[in-house]
Amino acid sequence: MQLIPCPWCGPREEAEFHYGGQAHVAYPEDPSALTDEEWAQYVFFRENPSGPFAERWSHSAGCRRWFNAVRDTRTHDLLAVYRVGEPMPELGEKDQVAS
Amino acid sequence: MNLRKPTGGAIDRNTLLRFTFNGRALTGHPGDTLASALLANGVHEVGSSVKLGRPRGIVAAGSEDPTSLVQIEAPFPEPMLLATTVELYDGLEARGLAGQGRLASLPDPARYDAKHEHCDVLVVGAGPAGLVAALTAARSGARVVLVDEQNQAGGALLGVEEYLDDRPSAEWVADIVAELRSTPGVLVLERTTAFGMYQDGFVLALQKRTDHLGFAAPASVARQRVWRIRTKQTVLATGAHERPVVFADNDRPGIMLASAARTFLHRYGVLPGSRAVVFTTNDSAYCAAIDLAESGVDVPLIVDARPEAPARLATECAARGIEVRAGHVVTGTEGAGRVTDAHVAPLGDIKGRGVAGHPDTVVCDTVLVSGGWNPVVNLFSQARGKLRYDAVLGSFVQGEELSSVRVAGSATGELDLTSCVRQGREAGEAAAIATGFTPGGQVPLPVSDSRCTQRSGLVLWRVPGAEDASFVDLQRDSTVADVLRATGAGLRSLEHIKRYTTIGTAHDQGKTSGMIAAGIVAEALGVELADQRPTTFRPPYTSVSFAALAGRDRGELHDPVRVTAIHPWHVAHGALFEDVGQWKRPWYYPRPGEDLHAAVLRECRATRESVGLMDGSTLGKIDVQGSDAGKFLDMLYTNMMSTLKVGRIRYGVMCGVDGMVIDDGTVIRVGEERYLVTTTTGNAAKILDWMEEWLQTEWPHLDVHCTSVTEHWATIPLVGPKSRDVLAAVAPGLNVSNEAFEFMTWRDTVVAGIPARVCRISFSGELAYEINVTAWHGLAVWEALMAAGEQYGITPYGTETMHVLRAEKGYPIIGQETDATVTPQDLGMSWAVSKKKPDFIGKRSFARAENNRTDRKQLVGLLPVDPTVLLPEGSQIVETDRLPEPPVRMLGHVTSSYPSAALGRTFALALVRSGHERIGETLYVPVDDSLVPVTVTDSVLYDKEGARRDG
Amino acid sequence: MTSSVQPPGAHLPEHPDFLWENPEPKASYDVVVVGGGGHGLATAYYLAKVHGITNVAVLEKGWLAGGNMARNTTIIRSNYLWDESSGIYEHSLKLWEGLEEDLGYPILFDQRGVLNLAHSLQDVRDSVRRVNANRLNGIDAEWVDPAGVKEICPIVNVSQDVRYPVLGATYQPRAGIAKHDYVAWGYARAAHAMGVDLIQNCEVTGMETSGGRITAVETSRGRIAAGKVALCAAGHSSVLAKMVGLRLPLASHPLQALVSELLEPVHPTVVMSNAVHVYVSQAHKGELVMGAGIDSYNGYGQRGSFHIIEQQMSAALELFPIFARAHLLRTWAGIVDVSPDASPIVGLTPVGGLYLNCGWGTGGFKATPGVGDCFAHTIAHDKPHAFNEPFTLERFTTGALVDEHGAAAVAH
């Protein structure tokens, strides 16, 4: 069980958190303007990298806030956490998030 | 045969423990393990092997033993324990196993629990290195946890009789333990095995708290406890396991590791036999030979595979009449239940190509083997530390530094005691510094009188010989021949060979066999071990009972039970309950002699004809506040919520982004900036999460706050034509007339003396009111309603009647009529999908090709042509009155089906392909072996014009 | 079961003396299968056997069948809800029934049946629905009440006085288990015998395309030209597809499983419970084999979190109180590629000559023969087989999902 450093509460047990998949996938400005393909990309398609991944977590059994994290999916190491609305922190060369 | 020495060892000879093994009554002493007690009684043969049925004995003295599997029969059956790890107690009944254990047929009466522990430094292993690491860290002020699988500290010192600083090593150990125990913030746990090492310093350890007490174990104390330790720094002082050398017929009872014999001698005062041949590739077995010889065991011969014996030790052996034959190996053994002879021959070529000369036969009842030492790197590997092959040791060792995990002592491959202790001290200091403490009071390094300090040995995996009788994995009956067959079959990966031969998959998980198998494979393939990837060490390090892992989360505590404020009344009035999520909801209230159908027909009839009430408190309730609340709800619901007037109520449907219905419920507008949203019982938490996700991650600029108020309110739907009269009786301040209190509006008032919010909504088509009061008063209001309704025969009803009443009106239940593939349009709810709103969640998906098919499955009613036939829910629907050969085209399925008091017949709801177009058609429902004809109808079957709504 | 005279492990079959060679990769193949797991090996086998395409290489970055094939709990069943799913899984089950003979390898396929337990009234409705659908699709299925559950598997606790009582179960008698390694080796051996090159320690690091068509793969052992490339890489599919710019609607998650030590036979069938999240069988040697739900987060680490195992244990003991003093011997994790509708993606891609087989989530093992056959057909004819036709990538655009998430069947 990992420790996840909630940016509001500090490190807490993984069991307190809810996973939210890829971060920075914005709801489209105007869904009706999208083609079916574009809409499908928004609804169903997400990055699935083996390596650093910017993703969303919610501290659901704690402060109930959503936040973003960069985690290496190979090691599960959390490389950074940041609050919603904040830019993704600068990471080292090897930890660049694939996109 | 009594092989117990008159003195020595950490056992209490003044107390006799009686136990039974394989039906034989035997005795031992406190301090014994089952294994040591068996050996003291001359019993070497414990069980038999899983595949070949060959006798199996005791090879090691601890948890790495590959063979001494026993079944405990009393006090309570437990399968597959090692005799070497079962502490002896009075009344123990056990038997040896043939590789398979037996589960008890009765439930385990014992309790189990778990405990969280946080520390700065966790030290695993209370041998010399671990003790000093722990003490060093403790003296710095760090919070320290020290765990050890044995019942006492000391580690390898327990199995030798050595002096440290001119006093028995046990005294040195006792002093350190005493200081640790008296240091605040230090926790020392015996009988506690760290079995799993996970991310971020999370270490799981199993403590056996009462196993050793046997029948005397108090029922109130958890038998085993899982420690969930979160540590900043870990020192692994896990020691090393001696490994054997493989030779022909190396599996006979009486053949054991040299260190094991030494442990049985010194810790338990037990001699392994009367005449022992020692076979070694390194120095350490010489100590065993000398110690045993001094204890009266006849040790005729040390067979040392190295070309030259160590001079000093050989001299010491000669002084004790022990012959040392260098450059020799044991090539085979004889014996039935126990070894009787060892064959010894010169090892012509130490690379193992062949044995020169004819073997000599030496009579013996014990063969002690040492092939070197394997550092215990299991936890280091679990912590994802890389391993590297050390060609001098012939084993895998720590291959990289980790920032929070340090290895010390013989777990590094170091075998010299002083060096081990120094490593422990350094690791303790480094761990303390890493956690912000300053080491103080350096622990002095003790001086050992051990004879065996030389570390280099010969790496020898096996002695050439009868390959099909040379056992690599004694428990799995896997031989050198099996390994060679595997490599001959084309297999190259150790993982493949492990699977082909099953080496390392048994109870011991290859603790003593894995390295040897890797070595034999490398030799067979002509590759370097350094280039081979070792098989992965997986948790748990030693086996852990299922019950210990389940802990307290069983029975009632398996998952929380949620009950409403009115629950005790339901229980007292004989309700049967339905599990809905974690909630217990009254299902129906049978009267004597009534089954489900009879009770539900009565409840339905009473409600439609007079008045009924139910406990709706489990419905999810979310308070949504803020200046953008309306805007927010407009995005979540398919229909418009911002236009709802204060004081009014609207039904709404929510979809996922894929356009499929996820929930429904009513929304009441409490104020200009405040709404109360209700959800289905099972989805309450999910919908709150859903709202929070959108608010926080997509629309943080919206001024909206959501909170769950589900448990604040007791909710009582009061339903039926007489509901107005009942409500009027208990709410004298409320004008209940249809004109003053319209459908889909709400009023704050006082009901039965309690402040209440009453909503005029209906899930049955009847005149109905939903009375909400604070949960605290729920039961009182319920009872007041029951009393006020008595003259009308007011009838409590449960979820089943609620389902029937709503189905008669064609109202869907989310999760019953829907299955994540159903749109609002499919449910016939296009009226609830806004055409005006530019967007809401799910809207874009309605335009996809699949959503615009005309043959989508749509919600309809089904009336069996025979009005007495009840369709089973979940029945499929077909088009023809005869079934073709499978696969049969199915048009849909029956989602709900009931006998109806109001309709005087049975009916059903169903999702049917092109359902709306098929109204009036006859379709067929296969039930058992027949096809039941049904007529497709509109989903609303009762009071289509809605005449009953206003009473 | 075990005879009283033989030791309990004695009845297990011996392996053949020869399995496969370890050739150097050739410069070019007609078909390169990426991923030497069960699906890749089966695909190569059917390419050779059914379609006569033998100039085939199976590239495996580690050791053959060392991914999910080595890590799954070996449950085989076809009692899925939707027609599309039951089509391909039943096709697979029928192939399982003749596979031992087909491969000439003892795969220990044992049709001991599977019980999918229902714990709520909605579970019951969903279960009956699935049973009826299965029957009309020609799949053996029945609904059994708690007493029937007890009869089939006497150790299940069917007391109504527990947190989530067993209200009944669906039963598929033809379902069962097989020995995963043997299945893989059987396919590998047979494919090799027909001329397929099995190349281990060969990681695909890139793909070459020309004119919208795949031409070669770059590997850790050099460039290999390919007429066609078939991806059978489960959890690694997204990473591979990205090499040609193809995005997949997949998330790779850890899925954990575990075994106990060897025990005398107590569990004659396979029991799965969606509601309390556990599935259990007793393997041939006697160990209890158990799995649970996936870990929630994306992960390629072949490692999950221990609280998942603890939850699984408490669930297991609710259903099987007699397991209390069984012991956990080994835990491990695989990487499962989960699609949005919990159904696979098998078929063509926008890149000519590149074929996709992924998204099986937790259901891949049971599909091995079926998808191997259908995928080989797809590759050979450049056109989907009828059984994998519904499982296109385009369905996520059109909305024609095959939503086994919403269906009652535990999606693994």
C-alpha cells in the first residue's frame, strides 16, 4: 500500500484515495461541434504510458479533494503532486510525461 | 531412543510436555519445537514426499526447512506447518504429511486482528547484526521496531555455543534486548515474521501470539496479528540460510544441514543421531562436526569437496579423532526410513564432470551437509532492490543501494560475526541519520571465540551421480534429471525451468533449493549465473493463514451494515430485509402464513385502496448550494433544473458522458441558491463523487458546494388515497388540500410535533406525500403516522411493494430496468431530455450512430396472454412461437415481473428491440420448456391518465 | 481426484522431452506476432495449422508465456451475457474441449463447472437473465438455488445469516480450469513443429510503416521485416500501438492473484462472486488459487497493493469459512489491459497489415484458443472472423459497445 502525498493533507494511505485516470483531459468547449471520432476520443481514449503519467486522484476518505499527480506507472513512485489548476511541476529529464 | 543431552540448550527439562505424533505418545520440554522434540525421541522420518512417496525428514532447523511438513490435529486442525516452526505445547497432536494438508471441517474459533505501527527504523531480524542496528538506532532517539520470527532474540547465536567478549553470547543478547525494552519508543516483537515489503516503507509482519500456548491459549486474545508497519528506514538483518549440495539419494531422513544439527544441539540439547558423516564445501560445517563430536556423537569423517582442507580446523578435527578427506564428496547414501550409509569418493574434477575412483561406504545414521550460505534477500528483492550474483558465495546478494532499505549481517553474505555486528551498527547509524536523529553511545563490537571465520568455500551445486535420485527440491521431488530434461527440452529461462520441474514452488518457495537449481541450470546451459535473471521473490516470505489476513473483517464486520432510524420498528414487526448496497431495507412484512406474493398483494392493495407507508430514508440526499447551483445541475441532469421555482420539485435523469442513464431522482428547490437532490439508494455515494469530480476538476469556477445529507433525514413516503387524511391528522398546521399543496411542491411544516419537510411526490401514481424529518425523530413520526392511520388500516410496505406499485405505472428502477446500455430515450423519457439546453453531460453521445438506430431496446410493458402466468424476471424474449436451433435471436429481456392486485393479473416490464414500434405485437418468452405468449404494451399499465395522483 | 494409493502429486502428467528451439531471428517473416503469451502462441499455431502460414515469428520480450499467461487463475467459461461475447467465448470453449488432442499435450483441462454466486435480488435477476441468454445461445447454463450451490460445492457457506448471503448461483457445467503453462507450451511446441520461430528476449522497440502499411519491426535483436504484424501484447498494447501513432482506449492495471499451499481436495468446482469480490478454485496439485478485483490505478509494475489481498481474504472466508487456516503461499500480479466496456478489441487497424488483439482485461486466458483461431483468420484474410467482428476499435466511435461491465457476469 502506497503513501500518497495529498497536497492538502500530506501523506496518507492509498486506501483513502480514489483513482481518476489521466489528468488534463478537459471537457470539450462545445461537444456538439465535435465529430463522432473526436467525441469518442474524449469519452473513451486515454493515454496509458509505461512511465511517468499525469493522473487524477481524489482523497475520497479524507479531505475529498481532487488533485493531480505524476506517477511512474512502472514503479508506482509518485514523482509529483499538485493541486487542480496548478501547472504540472517541472520534472527531471527522465521523468518527462509522455503525451 | 533418547537423544536428549542431559544438559544444555534453552529448554526446561523439569517440565514434561506430552504430545502425539503419528499416533505415538511422546514427550518433550518447554523450549522445544515439534522438530527438536521428535529428534530427541529419535524420530527423523516426519512425512513422505508428494510425488514419489519417499520418506522425508528434517533438513533445517527453521522456517527454511523444505521437508518437515506436519498437520496439526489438536487443539485445532491446521495444515502444512513445519515441525521446525511449531513450538511444542502440552497435548499437541500432529501427524506427518505427504505434501498435502487437510483443512478443518469446522469454523475456526480463534480471533485474528491487525495493528498499525509507525516507526523511524524497522529492523528485521534480531540476530547479532539486527540487535546492534536496533540498539544503535534506539540510542539515537529514533522510534524503532525490531521484529524476529523466533520466540527469542539471538538469531544465529541461538544455534551455536560461542562466547562474545568472554561470556556466553546469550548474555550479550539479553543485555541488548533489555536495553531495547527499556528504551521509550522501541517495540520488540518476537514470533513476528516480516513477510511482505511494499512501497513507501510498508512492511507486513505476522505475529503468532498464542499458537505456542496450545490448549491454554486464551480465547479472548487474537491468535495471530498482522502488523502493518509504516517505516521510514528499514534494516534487513535477515541472516543467511545454509544450502546443501545435491547428491544421489540426498533425500533420506537423517540427512540434514550441518547448521541445523548444530542448532538442535545447542538450542535444544538434542543430538541428531549417533554417527554422523559431514559433507561440506566450506569451513562452517567443521564447527558442527567438532561440537557434535564433543557432545558424544561419533563423527568418523568430514568429507570436504575442496582440494585442501583448512589446516587449523583439520588439526582440531584430528585431535578429536575426526578424519578429514579433502577433495572428496558424498556420492550417494543407503537406507530405508533413515540413512544407514554414505558413499564417499574423490571428486576427480571439481567442476563436476565426474567422480573418480570407487566410492567408500561409511556406516552412519546422519549425514550433515553444507554447500555454503544463501543470504536471505527475499525482502530486499520484494522492495525491488536489484540482486547480483556473487560468484565467491555462490548466491544472489544485494546488488544496489536503496535509500530507505539497508542490509546488514549475514544477509549481505558476510559470515564473520564481528563484521556482521559492525554492519549492523553502521546500518543503524545510517538509518538514524536518515530519519533526522544523531547516533549516540556507540555499541562496542564484541569479540567472538568462533572457530569458523573463513568465508571462502567451494561453490558446488551437485555431485555427479544418479541424476534421477539427486533431489534438488525435496518437497517437490524434483531431481537433477528433471532440470536436465527441462534444459534439454529447449528451456532457457529459470522461470520456465521452475515451472517445468516445479522446483521452488512448494511450501518453502525454494529457500534452500532455488539457488542450487539456478546453478545447475547455468552449468547445463554453459552460461554464467551472473547473466541469469533470478526468479522473483514474492510475498509472503513464509506462509500466512488466510484468517490472519482477513483479521476482524469477517461476519458483521465484513462490510458495514447501514440501517435507518426506523429499523428497530421494522425488525419488531417482522420485516424481511433486502440488502441494497450496504443498507438493510425492509423487503416486505409478511403476516403469519404469508409468502412474498401474498404479503405484497396485500400491501399493494392496502396502499392503492387506502394508505400505506414505507421507510425511504435510504434514498441518497445531497444538499447543493451556491450561486451557480442551478447552472451546475443543468449540466448534470438531462432536463432543466435552473428554471425550477423555489418551493417546487422536479424529477430528473442523469447520464454518463456516454449518454447512458446512471441515476435518477427528484430535485427540490429549497431556495434561490439551494437545491436538495435525491439519488437512488445504491448510488448515493457515487453520485456525490460524480458531482465533486465535475465541480473540482472541470468547473472549479462555479460557486457550488455539495454535501451528503442522506443520514440527516428520515424519509417516509405516505401513499394512497387516504394519505391526505392521515397527514392532515398529524400535521394540523398544513393545508393539505390539492389546491394549497400541489403535486410536485414541498412545504416546511410540523408533523406529529416535529419540524418536517413534506414533498408531494409520488412513485406509485397514488396521492402521496414524502415526509422528511431529522433522523433523530424518524421513529417517533413513523409511529405517529401508524397511529393516525390505524382507522384506515394503514399498512407498512417494503421495497417489493414499492417495486410493484411503480412498475404498474411504468416507472423504471435504475439498475433493474437499466444496465449501463440504456438511454433516457430507451426508457421512453425523451420528455425528460432537454431540447433547449446547449449541453449537458451525455448529450453529445445521443447523436452517435448507435444511439440513432431504430431497433434499440426500449422499455415496454408485457402482458402474458394467460393473465395468471408470471414471467420470471430475467427471462429472454423471442419473436417466434417455436425456438430455432441456437443461437436464437433474442429481442430483449424481462426486467421486472409481478402479479398485480390493481390489474388483477400478472404483468411485466421489459427491454425489447424496437419495443415502442412493437406495441400490440405478440412475442414469446421461453420459460422452462415452453414459450409463453405475451402482448407488448405501453409501459404504463395503471391509471394511464393520472387520475389518482391528486386523490 | 487423488487415488488412495498414489501420493497426491503422482497423477500429474510428464512433459514432453522436447518443446522448442531458440532460433536467431530471420531478417524477414510473412507474419510477425508481437507477444509470446497464450494469445500470441495460439495465433501463430492457428496461422500455421489452419491457414498454412508458417513463415511466422513470435517475438517475446521476456520468456514465452511469462506475462499474464503465467499469472492468471486459469478459469475457463463461456457464460457471458451478450451474444457477441458468448459467441467468441463459446467458440473458445469448444476449442478447449478438443485442445489436448489437437496439441498432443496434456493441458489438464478439467470441466469441473463454475458457479457465479448471486448475493442480492438484483444479482439474482441479472443471473437468471444471463442463464436464459446463455441457453438460447446454445451454452450450458442453469440457475441453482442455495441448496443447489451447496450440493455442487459443499464448502460454500449458504447460511442466510451472513453479511451477504448466497441467494443462488448460475452454473455452467462445461466450464473449468486448465494448466496455464502447459497450454502455452502445447501451443508453442506445436507451432514450432510447424516451422514457427519462437524468439525470446526480443523486445519490439519500434515499427516501420510505408505508405500506410506496416513493413518491419525494430527489436532489441535487430530489425525484422514483416508482411504483417499482429499485436498480442495485453497490458503492453498501448505502448506498442503508440509506436505507429495509434491510440487505444485501454488502461493497464495490476491484477493480483495468489495460491495457498497444497491441500487435500475440498473444492470440486470454480466459485466466483462479483458482490464479495473473489474467485476460487483448487488446482490439480491441491493448492487453492484465488483472484480478486484489479487495483484501481494504471500500473505496469506487475505489483499490486496488499490491502487488495486482505480484502480478498475476508471475502473468501465469508464464502468458505473452512479456509481460515489455509495459508497464503505466494502472491503475484499481472498487467491487464482494460477497455471501457470490458470487452476485447480484435481486428484490423488504420495501418495496413497491422492487427490488434487486446483489451481482454481479466478474461484473456479463457479466450486463448478462440481468439487465436479468430485472430489468425483475421490476419490471414485481412478481414475479421465472424466471432471477432463486433470487437472493433470503431465501436467506441459508433457507440456499439459490448458492455460486459454492466452485465452481471463477473468480467474475468
